[in-house]
Amino acid sequence: MMSAANDTKFQFAVFLLTGIAGHEEIHLWISIPFCIIYLISIAGNSVILFIIKKDPSLHEPMYIFLSMLALTDLGISIGTVPTILGVFLFNSREISLDACFAQLFFIHSLQFIESSMLLLMAFDRFVAICNPLRYSSILTLPRLGKMGLVSVLRGVAVVLPVPFLLKQFRYCQANVLSHSYCLHQDVIKMACSDTTFNSVYGLFVTLLTVGLDMLLIFLSYVMILKTVLSIASHTESLKALSTCVSHLCAVLLFYTPEIGLSVIHRFAKGSPLLLQILLGYIYLLVPPLMNPIVYSVKSKHLRERIIRAFLK
């Protein structure tokens, strides 16, 4: 009896990834912008990392946090876009359960790490504007390393149980996923077992990480705004706020689709499938694409170093 139960634990050996349902005839054309986004994301974040590593004048907290963000964005692009291109270019839809669980582990852990990096960058702007005299003594290099390490460990630790929990379930629903990559909230729909614990755990982890990070980022900007408004000089106020523009753009690019996708998966299951798919692609592809562009355009110091490197 026990053996029979084990044999029927998985009714199938693979999940089937989905591109844009109903538009299979134009998948090849849709793959072109995905290829361009992938190449720009890899090139842009690699350039950011290279320039910051090579230029000692950029070995400052703000740019070190930016290099951590670029490294995280590289991981997200490398972990997801090849699967997406496989679906759109070659109709390679099959993915084994173990490979799917591994991919969702990396996607979700890197997303939580990116959220932590955005929080650290908000803390950097908070100290730089609200307590500039102690900036270099608070954000020392050893402390930056510890903060980065804690962010990585937190992201990995909260997601690590998820693949093991998913392996315990029976999967006897239709094995066609909604996206061309694996997400926990998508895979959990395929299970026939009681998934209450997974749902509660997923919500708890999201609130503990992304929710807490968003709250602390908001509070840091309340304090920044309070400090800036107390500055008598209008020019100095604008100058102080201008240093936050790049970070605010990165925060909006990351959290807006993240919140939208979470709300749709949990509370608006009857929403149009195309909206879910588009939000899913924006959620994963736009931040790695736009972050290096935004920071290169808005940071004069970084922009000059990049131009100088290419002119050489």
C-alpha cells in the first residue's frame, strides 16, 4: 500500500512551460525583444561591475551597493531568460520537476536579495543626507561586506525550505504552467495535496522580507524628506534630492510589478491571463534591464567613468 502511494506521488515527470498562450505563431518574433533585453541586461550590468571594480574612486558605499545590485540582476537574467528564449525560439517547453524547483529557488531568493539591496541603498542615502558628517565612519568597507552577506543569507534562508516542501506534494493536476519559467505561486496550483502551509509560509516570507523592506525604505525617505525640507537653501535641497532619483526609479521598477503580480496570484485569480503573463515578464526582465541604464544616466561620476573607459 505504501509502495503504491509512493509510485503515484508524481503523475508526470515534467512541467510544461508556456509562452504567450494563443499567440504561438508569433513566438519567433516575440523572441527578438527578449534577446535584445537579455543582451543589454548582461552587457549593462557587466559594465557597471567592471567600471566599479577597476576605478578606485568608485569604491564608495553607494557604488559598492550598486555593484551588489548589478550582480543580483545578472543572476536573475542568467537564471530566467535562457528558459524563456528556449520556449519562444525552439518551443522547448518541458522542464523536469527538480529543474523547475531549482529555478524557482534561484528566482525567489535573488528577488529577496534584490529587495535587501534596495533597502541598503536607501539606508546609504539616508545616512548621506541626514548624517553626512558620520557617513564614512558608519558605512565602512567591513560593515558593507557584513550587510551584503546578511542580505544574501536572508534571501537564501527563507526560500531554501520551499523546494523541499514542493517535493512532498502529489502533482496530478494539469502540468501546464502559466509562464515560461517557474514561480512558486504557479507551481503550487499544480498540486493535489493540501498546500495551506505553503501558501501561509509564502505570504509570511513575503511580508517579512519584501513587506518589511518596503516599509523601511518608505520610512527612510520620510526622514530624508524631513531633513531636506529643513535646509534653507532651495538649491541645496534640490541637489540633495537629486542624489535619490536613481534609487527611487529602481525601487519603483522593482516593487510595482512585484506587488501587482502577488496581488493577482493571491486575490485576483479571475484576472486576464495576458495581464499576468505581461506582469511576470516585467517583474523579472525590466529591473535588470533598466537599473544600469538609470544609474549610468543619472550618476554623473559613473557616466564619466564609463565614457572614459570606452574612449580608451
